[in-house]
Amino acid sequence: MPVVTLYLDRLQRLVGKTSKEKIISAIPFLGLDIEEQTDQYIRVEYSPNRPDYATDFVIAAGLQGLLGIKKGLVKLDVKRGPYQLKADQSVKKVRPYVTAIVAKNGNLDDETIRQLITLQEDLHFGIGRNRKKSSIGIHDLDKVEFPIRYTTATKEHRFVPLGSETEKSISEILQNTEVGIQYGKLLENAESVPIILDAKGNTISFPPIINSALTTVSTSTKNLLVEVTATDKNTAEDTLSVVAATLQNAGFLLTSVQISGANNTTPSLKTKKMSLGVELANKILGLKISSSVISTALKKCRLDALQKRNNISCTIPRFRFDILGPMDLIEEVALGYGIENLKPTLPQSSAVGQKNIVTKQLDLLSKIMVGLGFTEALNSSLVSKNIQYGMTNRDSFGFIQVVESKSQEHTILRDMLLPSLLDTLSRNVHDCCGI
């Protein structure tokens, strides 16, 4: 589970109008676990389905809701801007999707930069699947000349990578730098690689590997360009929405970048609507609370809620893509209502668990078949690729493989029962009891 370090003086300043003691007491009720606590900082563990909690900015916004300082939706306010990014058709074969946003008029100190880097790496590791599915580049906007272009280049293409003072070719970066060696396998079979160029032809980024030294972000940077490249469009926009929400809470003003080319479009960071039944919420939580209380609880979790008879219409910000259905909203109601206000009670009657009717019927069928002389085989769903395809002379295409399997006997998910049954038969045909 990812962990973030929160400095208490800084967090108190961001939350405002409350004490450090109240902040620390409220932290667990955001769904965060305190791993370490000192007089200067606390280290908290957050769930991977809330990547926006990777910095103190969004955590502070959540605390403001629970503590009653601010309530309601944290909406992404994106102004239309003159910035343009065009993708070439050539990127379709390597890394087809790109999206971007501009953040202006903000202030960066060393701690904010550290947290942005932490956010970036946590997103890379989580929804980015170690940069395979998506990767982020954060740049000094004032060093970039628009319009910019997302295209491809050969591995002989040269630029000065981040952290270096000398020009290197793509091949040299992949072979001789730590980040290139670590993530170069994502591009090892590609004849050309993705790059982002500005209007002057300067290389801005070599995704998903490294940025250019030209656009290095420092404490003097006031304006940022954030670009996300990905193999999946939804993942690209999910990633961008989290970074955008973080920068807005950090005091930056968001401006759109018009995206075009190769089936890429300008991202929609609009809110979404979802309905929650009052009766369902009370049933799941074991409560008898009114729609107004439920609405207030949702607003304390920084969502918007509008009462409509026996339902509540909820408005959810784009970066809360962890909310997929009513049960997720009920979890938010529980947090906003206060976990401490949910009183544990024993059920009125004790019940004994039992098998469902389908399982009972399958057990009965198994006994009947054994009684008729059949032999039952219980084989693993994870099997050897050699047994599933090699020994049966089948084409090995489209199978699901276990990453870093600890056993050669359990490397793929089976797609047919017969190979495992034949393997069982071959191992037992000469057994004294026979099959």
C-alpha cells in the first residue's frame, strides 16, 4: 500500500481553522491509516483506489469536509486556452493516446515538488501499471513553444535528458541510464519511439522513459505543462484528472490544451451524475436516517447531493473514478456520517451458514457419478503452458499468463479442461488401482 508523509504545520495551514490534534484525530476517518507519528509529521497509508490522496493538498480538502470547514463538490475549473497539441498517425503503433493540461500562476516550494514527484510515481506504479499503461510528464510551461507535437523518432534521435548536461541518443538513454534500463523493456521491440516536440523542434519528453532537461521544474517555476501518454484513453484521462485536481488544490489555475490527431481528442474533465436510494443506504448501513442527513454526509465527503423524493442525485468530480456505483456512494455516506457514530450491535437471532442450493445439487451429482463408476479429478485453474498447448499441439494464442510465476506448473490460466484431464490420466494410468 502506498504511503505519504504529511508535515503537520503545512497540513494545518492547508486545512485552516482547526488544531493539529483535530486533524490527526480525523485522518483515520478519511480511510487513511497512520503508520508513523512524530511532532513534525505523520506518515499515512492510503488505498490505491484513491491516488488523489498521494499529496497533502487533496487530503486537506477531504479533512475540510469532515471537519465542517468546507462542504460540497471540489469541481475542476478548467478555462479554455490557446494551447494546442497534435498527435501524428505514427504514434498509433507504439503509444496511441495523449492528453495534456496547463496549470498557471502557482507557487512551488521544495516540499510541493517532492509531493508532485511522489504523486507522479504512485500513479505510474498504480493505474499506470509501471508506466506500461500510462505515464506522466510535468514540465516548465515557459520553456515550451506551442503548438506541440506528439510523434515518433528513431533511436538515433538525440536530446539532453533530465538530470544530464550532455546530449544523448535514445539508444544511449535506454542502455546507459538507470531509468532507461528499468523501463526500456516497454519499447524494446519498437523500431521507432514516442517523443513530444515543441514548435521549435526541441524535445520535451521521451515517454514513458524520461523528460528533457530543457523543461526541468524548479522552485522558480510558476506555470506547468502536464502531459500524459497511454495505451488506453480512459486511463490517460483518469491519470490527468488526478494531477489536475492536485494542482488546482495547490493554487494553480487550470487551462485546457486542445488535443487533435490520431483519434485523440481534448479530455473531458466534467463531473458525472449518479443516483442513490435512501432506502438502500439505510438498509446497508443499518440506520434510519433522513435524505437530508445522507445529503449532508455526502457533501462532507466533497460530493454534491440533491434530494429527489426517495433518491439522492449525486454529482461526482472526474478524479473520483473509484466511485463506480451505489455501494461506493454508501461508503462515502458512512465516512461523512461518521464511522464513530455507527454503533455495533449483535443480530437479534443467531444463524448457521449452509451451502446454497446449486452447491448442494453439484455435490449430489458428484456422488451419483462416482457411484456409477466415474473418477472425479480436481485440477488447478493455473496450469503449465506446455501441458495446455505443447503436449496437445494447440496454438498458444491469447492466453492469460502469470507474471513472475514461482512454479513452471502454474504459468497460465487454463482455457480448456481436456489437457489437464489427459495429464491426470497419463500420471495415473499405471497406478495399482487404475482409472
